[in-house]
Amino acid sequence: MEGFIERMLSAGLGAFALTKEKAENIVDDLVKKGKVAKKDQPEFVKKLLEKGKDTRAEIEKIVENTTRDVLNKVNIPTKSDIDALMKKIEKLEKKK
């Protein structure tokens, strides 16, 4: 289930991924339209990429929190729950 969630997260975040090439193309279009000065182009690309990175981090946090909430609501044990049970089983087996 964890792998499935990670794949879904990656697929969803892929839609928000902004590569340097895409950012440069967007800024090139803005320069052509006169909305960004040619001299400001490198800084504008840098800011655009930073904003994309920040947005991605925010989305990851939202998805992570939502996933945790859903798993808690459907009462699916977490990895730490399973690890704790495994330790208890190991202790019980040693007592035999």
C-alpha cells in the first residue's frame, strides 16, 4: 500500500513539476510579449523555479497529512504499529 501511495503522490506532483527548460520557455514568451525585460530574464527564471519548488513542498505536505488522516480513519496500522507488534512477538517467542 505504501508503494502505491508513493506512486500516486509522484504522479500527482509530476503535474506541478517545473523544469528549468519549461521555466525558460515561459519567460522567453514573457520577454517576447514585453512583460519581462531581457536583462531580468535569468532572475525571473530563478524565481519561477523557486516558486515551483515551494509549491511542490506545500503540496507534498498536504498530501502526506491527508494520506495519514485517511489511513487513521480507516484504521490501517502504520509501520511503527507493525514494528511494535513484531517486537512483542519476538519477546514472546524467546520466552518459549
